[in-house]
Amino acid sequence: MAKWLDNAIFYEIYPQSFQDSNGDGIGDFNGILKRLDYIQELGCNAIWMNPCFVSPFYDAGYDVTDFYQAAPRYGTNEDLKNLFQEVHKRGMHILLDLVAGHTSLECKWFLESCKPEKNDYTNRFIWTHQVWQGDDSIQGIHGWLRGISDREGAVATNCFSTQPALNYGFGEVTEPWQHAADSKEAEKGRLLLMDIMSFWIGMGCDGFRVDMAASLVKADPGYKWTKLLWQKIRSWMDEAYPEAVLVSEWGNPSEALEAGFHMDFLLHTGATHYMDLFRVNPYFSKKEEGDISEFVKVYKEMQERTYGKGLCCIPSGNHDMKRMRYTLDEEEMKLAFAFLLTMPGCPYIYYGDEIGMKYIDGMTSKEGGYDRTGSRTPMQWDSTTNAGFSSAASKKLYLPIDPDSQRPTVEKQAGEPCSLLNMVKKLAALRQAHTALQSHARLSFLYAVPDAYPFIYKRHNEEETILVILNPVGHSVSCNLEDVPGKVLLSYNGTARWNNGVLDVPACSFTICL
């Protein structure tokens, strides 16, 4: 495994909303370059950047036209290569977002596949033999396009109807138009994927976050063939590019790490109880409506199945869900970040969460965002025009700035010692200073009782043991605890006190001790 993951803290950048450098209202590569020092000072040493390739942007770049070319609105391939180099100069790493399962309707590969005459791309997508064929119940297929070309047949789609599904075969072949997962037609897809990856690793990127990673092989119960596909890619990567990494959008680390990914996210989809943490009856809320026990139960099961195989990663959020600030206030978010930055795996911070940027309700959809659009508004840097995001007229911005005059900004919070931003910096620095808080150190839950508080666990390795005590609710709580808290490394809203086996924990507080 790439050694740099041992202490990696990731920062997710939605490029069109992060920093505009040329005044066109859209974020770009040079804007990201301008803010690399900020990301490093925050405590993040790795970046995941959402898709940046040529696209018609019906789905914010998750509909790719050319996998080998940067989208002009962000800059050139040379600009992207320069960004990679500047990231590396700072001792940091960067992942690109790889859309492995589909293209845009404008992709040359798809346009060629639409031709009635057979060619090199005829079987690059999933086509039926007749235009009225197409089974909506097939695992991994989300719809069909008909009547879009002179070619006889319907073509499968992966998400939106603007995203025709690439052909990696079928685990269970039930129709003459389906290719087996081990057919030469399906194999071409894997080889093409490896060629794309090799191109960008050669340009300087450090690996990929793979979109919809579990969806490639269709009708694949148990993901047998999908796992085999990724295992082959991982074996190739380990030999050709041993420091490059693969991160999956799978949402089930037990499956994803078996498939060969270095790490997988706990997501808002699936049965990981991630939503119990920050969003749906969130545990990290003063309202005392949350329950941490089901999350802990599932996490322990995943930990047992995956230990030594890879990392289970917990994000603050991402571009596909409402921001943490939608359900938590800034004080509650401090405790949420204390949790995120002391758990195993690599933490992921969605841009702007470190200052408590808000989800903006009621926004008109932009580039397929729909209800996700409110989480994709421009980064709020300072008190200047457009919050420092862009020098363009406001009507030209990719999305409107949060209209609240009291909106949080980096500038404002940097000057407030007790701000959320400065707390995130302290927690990130603490993680980097102690190996027991980093990616691979062990985790033991000490107190995680149903419908109760506090929440206590320890991180430990051969060098040290660190105790983490969290009480999100608005009143003090107590519990029996055999472990004796030691030297306090960092605390908020008071310090937990242990006396004769009983631990008293102040309201809305955390204590991290050695």
C-alpha cells in the first residue's frame, strides 16, 4: 500500500466552485493552485478533485466527452500538470475523479458506437439487438435510450439519460445481446480504463477516486466479476505504479477493499449508518435524538472484515449530500470534526465544511445538481466582492454566493481563535503529531450505549494509546469507565474528569488524552 496514506488527510475540491483565477465566474486549476497554501495550512496533505475533463456538463463533469483532455473552463492539460507539480512541491498528493462506468452522449466512442456499420466501438457500450428490447430490472442499468441513431437497438444508461453505460460485460448472461464479463468485448473496457489511468499518473496525479465503482459489470450478484475486474487493475497498479492509490465510491468497505481498492467511503447510501452521525437525527447534536450504537455495531463488523486490507474513510460530506451545517451548528461541528479527525482511515473534508458553509435551500438546479446544488456554492474566502471567489459580475458566477451577510468566511474565522476553522486546524495538527490517531492505528470502542452519552473510544498502536471522549448533548453526562484518562492533549468546553471508575463529561465537550 502507498505509504503516504498512513497520515493522509484529504480535502475535496469541487473545482468549478473553489477559486476563479481569470474572472469568468468559474473556478479553475490556477485558482486551486493559488489556494494550495491554505489547504496545507488547514492540515490537509492530500486532495480529491471532482471531474475536470472535457464534458457537456449535464452532470457537472460526471459525463465525460474526452478522458484525456482537461475541460477548457478549468485550463489546459499543461495547467493541470503544473498543479500536480505544485502539489508535490508541498509534499502533498492529489487524486482525480475517474468516471469509469459511462461517458457523455457527445463522446467520440459513443458517437461511433451509434453507427449501423460495425467498427472498433460497436461493442464499447451496452446495446440490445432491437430498439424495443431492454430490461429495466437488470442490476446496474438505470434506463434505456431509444431512437437516437440509425443503429438498431436500445442503449443502456448508468444514471441520467445523458450517460450511456460502457460495456464491462454481464455476470449472468440471459440475452443474446449481452456479453459475458470474461468476453473479449468486456476485456477491452478494462484495458481502456488502464490506459486512461496510466496517462494521468504519467502526468503526475497520485491516483483516482472511482465514481460508481461497483456498477461496472451488470447483473453481477455479489459483485463477483466487478471485484475481479478491479483486482486485476489493482495488481497492475501495484506493479506499475506502487505509490498510486484507488478510492472507491462503493459505500461498503467490506466489498470494496476485497475488490482491491485502497479505501472506500462510508456514504449516505448503503447500510453503514453514516447518516446517523451528522444528518438524520444526528448523534453529534445537542438535541439528544441520536444513537451511536448502530453505527458502532456496523463499523466494528467492517473493521474485523477489512483490517489489513485497506481503509474505511469517513467524510464530513461531499458534493452529493446536504452540508453538515444544515443539521449541526458550528459548536456541534467542532465535536463532529473531533470525531472525524481521530478515527481510523483517511478523513475527508468537503471544501467549506471547515468554516461551516451552509447548504442553500431552494436553488435552481445547475448541471444536474438538483437538490445537491445547495451544497455546491462558491467557497467563501473573505469580505470582498463575491466572497473572494471571483472578480466576475455576480450574474456570471457558476452559482450564487450564500446571500447571508453573516456568512462564514476563511478571513473572518482565521482571526477568531475559537472559530471552527481554527479548531479543525488544531485537530488536524494533533492527528499528524500522534501516530495512534492516524490511518492504520487500532480502534477500540469503550462506551457506545444505545440512546446514551458520552461516546468513548481509544486509538492505539505500539507507541501510544489515546483516549477520545465525546459528549455532543447540551448537559453534562456520566458513565462508568475503567480506563483512566491521562494527559489532556486537546479539549473543548471543559475537560472530562475521572473519579473512582466514574467519568464526568461536560456539556457539548470533547477531551482527547494520552
